[in-house]
Amino acid sequence: MIRSLVARVFWALSRWRLATTPAPTRPTVLIGAPHTSNWDFVLMLAIAWRLRIDVRWLGKESLFRSWRGPIMRALGGIPVDRRNPQRVVADVVGRIRAGEVFGLVVTPEGTRGTGEDSFWKSGFYRIARDTGMPVTLGYVDRTTMTTGLGITLELTGDVAADMDRVRAFYADKAGLRPHLRTEPRLRDETGHGTGAPVS
């Protein structure tokens, strides 16, 4: 109730406009893109709290140290041990089997940057395929000052074809800082291996 009230006040006062599809009714991998600013985290919480989505998100272990740990976990954070990232999949599967309905927020751009050698990290794709979760495309677009949730995709395993659909959706989405936007593409598409689930 408190989160919903905070979200309503945020959207009433914000310059941003919530333009979204309804909240998913089953567990989903929720993409946060283009990820160009730390303010994206605030917008993600505002979207989730307004739509009453129980979100989980992946973060570096360092974010959960000391006093920050309880706060990050209360906000839905799941610490990721980069030495053993596959534990994330086991954790997510366990939550699904326990009956949780949530959006697992992933920012595949990871460390923000641009250029021809910039790729999205493929962890979101592997998690979705390994767990059977669909992928919901969340977005931030400064050109229209809108943000929210877009289409939900069932991945086919044809990486290039699936990413073509992702690219088509994000083609006109600029992010908060457009010059830091990274084109949605995976190394998998060109046969160069995979990335880690989090930056």
C-alpha cells in the first residue's frame, strides 16, 4: 500500500509519463533498457510499484555489503557471485517452483558504454531459456519522456531472430542519456561466446 502511494505521488509530480502495457501475470525476465543512467533504477522502482509488480534484480555482491545489504534486499536485490553466476539460475528456478510471481529485472548493457565493440550481456537470454520465463521489454525514452513496459517475448532459441525482435522494439528508444545508448546485440549472434549475467 505504501509503495503504491509513493509511486502515485512520483508519477503525479514527475516530468516522466508512464506509458505501459499491463503487468505480467507470470514470472518474467524484465529487461531494463536503454540503461544509460543510475536514475533508471528509480524509474524501475516507480514502474514496478505503480503496477504492483514484485521485482527482483541482479546486482554485484559489493552492493550488498555492510548496511546496504538489508536495504538492497528489501528493494528486491539478489546478490550475484561473479565466480559462480550459474547459482542465479538455480535461485530463480527455486523461487518459481515456490510459487513466486515476479519480474526479474536485468540490465543487459551492463557497464554503460558505446562503440562498435559494445555488446549486451547474454545472461538475460540464458536465464530466460533455462527457466522457461518470457522476456518483457522495459524501456526509457527521453525523446518522448515516457517509460514503462513494452512487449513480452517468448524466446525461440534462434538468437539472431529473437534479437531482431528486441532491436525492432528498442530502435526508437533513446534512454535518459542517448549518447550512452548501446545497440541491442549479443556476442552469441556473431559466434564470439557469452557474457556474464551482471556487470
